[in-house]
Amino acid sequence: MRRLKILLAEDDDDLRSLYGYMLAAAGYKVNAVRNGLQAFAEIQVNRPDVVVTDIAMPVLNGLDLIMAVRSNDELADLPIVAVTSFGEDFCDLARAAGATNAIDKPTELERMREVIEAAVSRSSSARLLSNGGPLSEPSVENYTTGATAGQATVPPRAHSRN
């Protein structure tokens, strides 16, 4: 089985390091960035298998990142897991914005893995149903450590409210 590529968007340096380490130790390929704008740029250059994003971030917050991804036809099926320390109301906001799922943080590795795997599985099933056939294996590309993309093109309504 191939290792899933996760793009982690988290502005808190300590949590970004902790979650990046936890996910890498669990066998995922992890690329971590500091904000939603870096995440959106990285998604366009090195499409991950799943995005794990904090909701409250500077520059482009997680809700706006989710809406930007969902408004892009080429990225609309990308699984997104939102994480927040602001409780279930913010989890509901993330789901309403288009997140595949949302969880409270801090969270344990096993819970994060369950939610990530379910999001990827749900997305794969949805693509299978919409295409009416088996999934093709995505192309294998190098997954970088850090945003390497230039300026992102973000839809007008997806600007940060922070």
C-alpha cells in the first residue's frame, strides 16, 4: 500500500512540529506549512492525498482555505480534515465550509489517523461513484518539506477574515 501524502497547515510552531512528527511516525509523508495561503499554493504544485488544516490561522484561515479548495474544480474532491481548539461549533463551521471532517485539538494520533483514513476512503468512494469505474493510481511525485510554490491564486471570496 502506498503512503498517503498529507499537507499539514498549522500556524503554531509547536503543534506543527508535534503533528508533523506524529503523522510521519505513523507512516505518512508529511509536508507542513504555516498558513492557508502557503497551503493553497502547495496544493496547486504538489497535490497531497489529504489536507489537515487548523481553522484559526493568519494570512488565510482554515475555513477560507477549505472554501478556496472547494471552489476549484480540479481540487474539489480533495479530502480536508479541519482541526480546531475552539470546540464543536467551529467543527460544524468547517464541515459547512466543505471540510470532509473536523476534530478538536489537541488530539491523539489514533483519533487523527482514524479521521484521516475515513476522509480519504470517503473521498475515494465518492470519486468511484461519480466516475462510474475503478480509481486510477495517482502519479508518483516528490513530496517536498515546505511550501515551494509561488504566489497562490485564491478565489476572491476566500480571503482571510483574521
